[in-house]
Amino acid sequence: METALNGDSVEPITVHDFSEKILEQLVHFHVMKLSGGFFLWIGSEPVLSSLALAVSSKHDSMPLSALVLGDPSDTTPSSLAQRLTKKTKKQVFVSYNLPVTNSNLALLAENRIKKEMELHPDKF
């Protein structure tokens, strides 16, 4: 169902949650589908320690990304947002709130997101 705002058609925000045990850690995923993009929160505790944004660029094949909140030395949120934008062609916000001590955790979490995107493309 779409609603009209100032004569423009706007999709309602939808929410989708899923969880997975990855490397002995329960990881939660929260997706808010927005008009033209989505917000993805990943974490094991209810915190918002990072936020990155990525958008497609007509001048470059690689999407542009920026870290809005968090440690600038941790490139995980920005690079994940960039890859998801490239895959979906949508504006993507990513809040990645897992320890950076294990790079396999980030890779496995991204694989789980891609699996969920295949199972439920309408949620992203």
C-alpha cells in the first residue's frame, strides 16, 4: 500500500527481523525498508555504535559511502553498505555493532544477509 505525500507516491516503512548464531554468537539483524533504500542494523546487544551510508553514483561504478557515526578506523560498516548498495542499486544505511576482533564474523554476517535477501527480496 502506498500513500500520497504532496502528490508523490510514498511506500510505507516496513520492518523485518531475523537472527542467526554465527561463530557461537547470536547475531540479530533488523531491516527497515524505506522508500528507495533500507536501514540495516546488525548486533548482539541493543546499541548503535556505528552508522554508515552508501549511495550509487552515476560517475563511478563503486557506490559512494560515508561513516556518519562510529570509529573511523573500522571500515566494516562503510564497506558493507557499499557492497549492499552495489548489489541492490538502493541507498543503504548500515549500523554494524559486532566486535571487530574476528573478520570471519563480518564475512559470515554478510553472507547471512545475502541469504536473507534471496529468501525475502521484498523486505530490502
